[in-house]
Amino acid sequence: MKADVPLRILGSSLVIIGWFVVVYINVTIGASLSLLGDTLAIPFFIRTRAWDVVAMIVVLHSVTVAKLSQGLFTSGGF
């Protein structure tokens, strides 16, 4: 098993947990978990040349970072 496979599994788990946290607990914490999970999963998708998934993750990263920035500026921080 390549080193990036366990990272992809962990990353996918963090994305699922992150979105659960976004919906039911806290947007900032959930979005941060989702960003971390996506970041851990990207090397696997680059190695396997799944460019559509990489592009999707980059777009979702952009939206999540923008939303986190908006929340930080309007609420005064974490």
C-alpha cells in the first residue's frame, strides 16, 4: 500500500465528519476539518491522475476558504 492511501482514507473521513460538524455543530470547525481532509486526500488523486477530482477539491477549497474568511471578518474571529 502506498503512503498516500491511508492519508486519502483519513482525509475522506475528515471531510465527512467536517460536513456533519458544519451542519449540526459549528461552521468554522467543520469547514476547517473539511479543508484538512481535502488537503490530505489531494496527493492520492494527483498520483492516480484523477484530475477531475483535484479540480473539484480546488473549487470546494476556494468556496470554503472564502466562507471561512467571511465568517472570521464578520464575527471577529474564532
